[in-house]
Amino acid sequence: MKKLPLLFLLLFLPLHVLAQDAAASYVRQAGVNIPFLRAALAPSYSFLYNGTPRADTLGFREGVLVYAGKNYPGLLLDLDAVEQHVLVQLPGSPVVLDVGQKQIGSFSRGDVVYVNLLAMGLNVQPGFYEQMGQGRGAVYRKVSKSLRHLSTLEVSARGLIGYEDPHYRPLLLDYFEYAEVWYLIREDGGVQRLRNKRQINKAYQYIQRHETN
């Protein structure tokens, strides 16, 4: 029994050292103390599954993290859509940190901006919402994933997991199911849940009208 903690330390220590080195390097470049570098290592899914627990299949992309009201540029960022946690990979390091959700106002991945609407005081489901357009009103979409287990191989072979997986394997029963939540935030701060394609299209029409005024 005493060998297990030692084995765990031997496996974990290299990652811990890499994380410390990468964090120290980023701090030197930024010239400031960075509180989220104390975050835990991101969990890994060790079982086989179809789909992905991330928001999309684009992987880590460079962007800006707004943490506790401060901007931290030049980070590689991704989104765990199961936990709705932001994942950070420091430049030059394979180590991935889970910086959670509470202290994050927004972040970007490439050209895509995600906003923590709940942190803005809006009455919405918690999580990060992709900002679909800009202006006095905006549409926001949250992608979430949940782990599901199919009961039969026949159902699994259909490949119906809610989104395309180029590496789909029909013999696997575990998969990450896809779901979306949409909101319209009006220019007066009002919040409207969009429950179908018709409402989403009307919301875009609302935004276009206000952008032309």
C-alpha cells in the first residue's frame, strides 16, 4: 500500500516541475504576478469515447484571458465544455492548467470571444457564452457537453452524437453529447432565452435593425 503514493509522486512530479518552469517563464515575460498559475492541472479523460469534452475540435488557440479584471495576453486557451472551465496551456509547455470559471470575465480564442454572462450579473445559466456579433445588443451561445453511455452497439453504430466526429468509432458506447443554450441580450440589458431556430433568427434581425439605426 505504501508504494502507491510513491508511484503517484514519480508520475506527477515531472508534470509539476514542467508547470512550475513554464509558469516562471511566463511571469518573467509578463513582469507581473499571475494568480491563476496556482491552478490545478487539468483533468484528463483516460477512457475511450466518441466526440470531445471540449467546446470544439480546434484545440488550444492563442488569446487573451480576463482574470480578476486584468488582461493576460499571449496564452493558449481552450474550453472544457463539460465543466465549463477555461484551460490554459502556457507557451512552450505541454502542461495544461484548469483555471476554472469564477474569476474569469471573458476570454478569446483566435477571433472568438467567450463571455461569463453570469459574472456580469445577468440571469442566465452559468458557463461561457460565445459572443455572436457586437453592438448595442448581442446574441450569445453556450456549448455544453455531457458524458453519455449508449445501451446497445446498434444505437452506437448510427453515429448520432449531436455533432460530427471525424474519428468516430462505432464500437464505443461512451460519448460526449452536445447541447446549446442561446440568449439575446438587448441594448437595455434585458435577457431573452432563445429556444428554437425561429427565435434565434428573429434575434439576429433585432440586432441588424439596431446596428443600422
